[in-house]
Amino acid sequence: MPPMTNQSSAQALQKPQASPQLLSALKEILPAHRIITDEASLKTYECDGLTLYREMPLVAVIPETVAQVQAVLRLSHNHGLPVVPRGAGTGLCAGAMPHPEGILLNLAALDQIIEIDGPNQLARVQPGVSNLSISAAARELGLFYAPDPSSQIICSIGGNVAENSGGVHCLKYGLTIHNLLSLTVLTASGDLITLGGDGFDTPGPDLVALFTGSEGLLGVVVEATVRLLPLPESTAVVLAGFTSVRAAGEAVSAIIAAGILPAGLEMMDQLALRAAEDFAKAGYPRDAAAVLLCELDGLNGELQAQLEDVQRILQQRGASSLRVARDAEEREQLWKGRKSAFPAVGRIARDYYCMDGTIPRSQVANVLEEISRLGEQYDLRVANVFHAGDGNLHPLILFDGSDPDQVRRAEAFGAAILEHSVAVGGCITGEHGVGLEKLRQMPCQFSDDELGQFEELKVAFDPQLLLNPGKGIPILRRCQEYRALPGHHQHGEACLG
């Protein structure tokens, strides 16, 4: 087969077009309706949940079987074509943004729950299975799947593995990696390998952990075995309002310091909670400067004592209002407000930019005050919604995407938040990943030697650098250029390039 060139020199300024050779080869693998080439349909894939960055793919494919995925990867490997895996497209770091000269590999059609194994408390699923559907399928056996991102109704397990997603209950139950047993993965060359196993541990290096959070850079997940947990015997949810963000932040640290491990401990500032209340009618105190949402679960006998302890701590830390959900319906309504916060904030601004830094819990109050100061500096509003218990910040920077200056300021504001997170002992991402969005902050977090090791890992699994190229790991030369910029490690300027 002749080389699959995408464009002639005369077409260099035009959008690349899939060559007849490529389309012919894909039609030998997939039905014609599973190959997307028309511009209107390709627009569906131009970005993920982060709409700041957009690109059209050369072609998109929607395989229905593992064999078809394998054949597509072998085709791309043999002809040097980039491949970008994609799940539901709910990611927030431009990690699934297409490559203009490559194949967009949509795994949504691999959406089967292969097995729910009650006695061994595990489920085998394909990558296109939605997060929430696993718990729905396991519920009749008294089991559930713990990681629960806000987008769990639609986000897929393959994407959760790629980004190591968490959710509101990750404080007690962990991230995706803590709830995975094994992965079946296709390498860049199309080889099928299995990592991990059904037991709690397997011989050799922990390659499941290496692949989890690797953002599609090392291989393509085609099956995952996840751990299921027994549904808790009892659950309680407490909503506390505070007259200051600092008081709410200090209450978070006090709860954890008391030896209490909530299932979830979430915080919203006034702008976020008012937007959520207008949207979900959850009963949040609109006059509060911040609210904490604390969920406890466990055995009936121990839960009441923990609930009393939490209420006492919240009162000691100055809670201006306190409410305990009376029943399951009220608990669900309180959580609906929190899980609706992102779309709710979308109703009060033309656009918002959702950041994802992680900080030590002891720094929650200080960092929120710094974010407020930065909002004044960049003249942009910000709504704070985050997993307070594990320090995973999700500031939502409000801006108008039609105004180039506001876009520039929003990006600079976000960079400043990430830099400050690193400065106080945190990191530039908790669960959204690096993708394209945070490439410029990677050298703020890691040394040249560390970034070099990341590159070596990438090359070991993908020698041609065809899997999701340009994401996750910055080119070292560019990092050195960033480090040479004046004012490196000063808010918002160090790694903007």
C-alpha cells in the first residue's frame, strides 16, 4: 500500500483530508457508517469538556469490537498515523482533543458490562460503559462502584482510567486506581496484554497503576475489572453554612484531625452555592459565605456517634447553620445541588474555565483567600467547588469566550492557581489530568530529570509517539524555554510561554 499522505503542499493551508488509501484501509476494518469523514459530524469531536482548545480530526472511527480497535491501531502503527482515544468526551483538560492528521478513536460503542461477580465483588466492563451504570447493575447484589465523578451519569470507565478520576466519595473510597483490579490493554502496535488480575496483588511491577492516569499515552484500554463494595448499612448527610470561607476551610481540617473519615466532604463558596441552589433547589443557605456537605456512612451503631461528633466540631468552628438530612430523598437532594454545581455555574456566565489543582488540607483556607485575591487581580469572578476532604480544588473561572482579553486573563488566572497550589505543597492536577491544558505547568512541578523519565516511559510503550501525541508530557526543550522566562514561579506568568 502506498504511503497514506494527508495533504499535498498546495493544500498545506487547508484542513487535511483523509486520503483514499486510508479510507479504503479503514473500510476493510469497519462498516462504512462507523467511519466519520464529513465536517459536520467531525465537529462533534473537536474538543472535550474544555472548549478553550479545538481541533478537527482527519477521520473518526467508532469500532464495535476489540478486534476492530486492534486492527485500527495496527493500521496506524504501520503507516505512522497518530491516534487519539476518546470516551464520552467529558474530560476537562483537552486530553481527548483530536490530532489534525490522525485518527480519532471513539470507544463509546464498546459499552457492555461483561460480568457482575457478586461472590468475588468485581465487575468486568468494556471502556464505553458509563460510571453510574456499574453501580446500577450491582445494586441488586447489595454492591456498588465507589468512584463517582460529577459526570458519572455519562462519563465512561475507559476515560475514568485514563484520567484516574475520583468524585465526591474519593476521600474514603479512593480514586479509580484504588478500585481497579486489572486492565486489558492494546499497545500502540496492536498487541493485546492483560495487566493485574482478580486478586488483591499480582507478581511484578504494578503496571495497572502506571496505566491509570496515563491519559491514553501508553495504550488503549479495552476492558477493565473493577472492585465492587458492599452498600453501606446506613448513611447520614450534614449541611453546614459558614459566615466565612476561612471558617469552612478550618472546619474541614478539624473533622479529619479528629480521626473521622467521611465518605464525602465537599465545599462550595457563595457564588457556587447560590448558582447550585437556583438550579437544583437543594435548600442551601443562600446567605452563607460557604457551605460544607459532609456524608458519613457505615454501620448503624457507629454512625450516630460519628454524626454527633461532626455536628459538635462544625458548631465549635462557627457554623452559622446546621442541617441533617432526614431521609434518603433529602440526602439525594443535597447531593444533587453539589453534583449540579458545574452546569449551574454555566447559567450565570457565558463561559467558565474549570481548574483542577490539589493542595494539603491544612492550606484550604489560605488558598481560597489567595484565589479571591487573584480574582481581583485578573478582574474575573470565580466560583469555588471542590473536594475539600482531599484538597482537590475546582475553581470555576467565569469569562466571556468571545473576548480575547478575557480568554487570556482566564488562562493566566488558572495558571496562577496551579502555580500557587505547587508552592504550598500541592500539585497541578487531582483528577482532570494534564492533557494539553496543563503542559505549560508541568515544568513548574517537575524537574528536567523527572520529565525525562516520563518521556522514557512513553517511548518504551509507544516508540513512534503515535498515541495521543502532544498531550500529558511536555517536550523537554520547551520546558527549558519556559524556565528561562523572566519571573518564573511568579503567579500566572511562569509557564504561560
